[in-house]
Amino acid sequence: MDNYVYLAMNGAAQAMLAQQNNANNLANISTVGFKANLDHFEANTVYGPGYSDRVYVTDEPAGADFTPGAITTTGRDLDLAINGQGWFAVQAADGSIGYSRRGDFRIDPSGLLLNGANQIVLDDSGPITIPQFESLEIGRDGSISILAAGQAANTVVGVARIRLVNPPLGQLVRGEDGLFRTRNGADVPADASVSVTSGALESSNVNAVDAMVRMIDYSRYYEHQVKLMKLASENDAASARLMRMSS
């Protein structure tokens, strides 16, 4: 009975972990450039006294789904979508460099260029600061040009170039802050082959229908494990009654 209860308890716990991962994906269905978390159930043999005839499962992370999200046109100058593969380099809260597909940029009162998660957007020399301007344009290579406030119409100047990188996807891991970094922590140089489209955003690649179906499946799986634990308790109680009767 102990093994029976242990396996059912473990199954319920792993179903909850899978449900949490699925719920996180659903919560980010509207997050610009979000990449869905992947996981899978892995079978493991229970080792101990006697023959190893029991198997339990663990919910294991399997990285991220790097499939590009849909591109939607916004017409906003500071909205950028990466064409194909590539990432924006941003500064994390701890000062480290991370990589994101989030292109809903804005300029704060001090002139810093931020994304929708309030992370500082970087160029090759550090944080991007944009002076006061009358108009702004971002090229396909990430170069930012402005017509400064009070200047003649023919005095458009370049102020920065967004750092676009393209590391091998197999080397990327997601941190707790949601940003991706290389497995060895090494910085990634800019890649001139990465291009962007201005006035557009990449949506999350979470499939809402698939996530909802998973939510139902995980709920049923959890309920099934709880029923097994209850059945084990009832069987134990019945065995105890038989032993008392026989004595």
C-alpha cells in the first residue's frame, strides 16, 4: 500500500507542476514576443528492496518553443518585429545582458529606450538614450535616426543602432526573469544579418486552444491520482478489518 500511495501522490504532484507551467504559458498569451515553455513527463523506476516493478513520473522542463509568433501591424514608430531568427539585446534588472523578442519599445522621461517589460534596450556601447526629437525612424538594421527638436527638416541624424543578435537556439536558456541567455553565460556579438520591421509587433506563440486542452487533461490526471490515493486508503482500512477479524 505504501508504494501505491507514493506513486499516486507523486503523480498528483507532477500533474500540478505541469499545470503550473501550462498556466504560465496561458498567462503570457498576450505578452509581446513570448516563447512558450515546453515540458514533458519522464518515466523513472522506483528502486528499493525487492524487484523494481514500480514506475513513477516526473515533469521535466524541455526548454522553449522558438516558433515565431504572428506579426501584427501597429503603425507605431517604436514598435519593432524581428524578421525570422534573432533577438534584441537588453539589460536585465541585475545589470546583466539578456535577449528578448519583445519589441514594444518606449522612451522614458530621461530618454532611455525601454521595452514593454521596462528593460533597457542596448546597442554595442550600452544603454540607448534618445534626445528630444520631432520625428523618429528605425531602419531594418535597427539603426535609429531622428529629426532633433528645433532643427531643419534636412538635419536627420543617427543616434544609435539597436543591438540585434542571433545565437544558436540550442545554446539559449530562459532565466527566472524571462530573458534568454547562453548556457555558458557568454555574451553574443551583434549580427548584421538580423533585420527588423518597424510599425509591427510579434505576438506570443502560445496556442490558446492547445493550452486549454492541456489544462483540462492535467486536471483530470490530478483527479485520477487523488482517487487512487483514496482507493489505497480504503484498501488499507479493509485489510486492517480482515486482520482484526482473523485474530
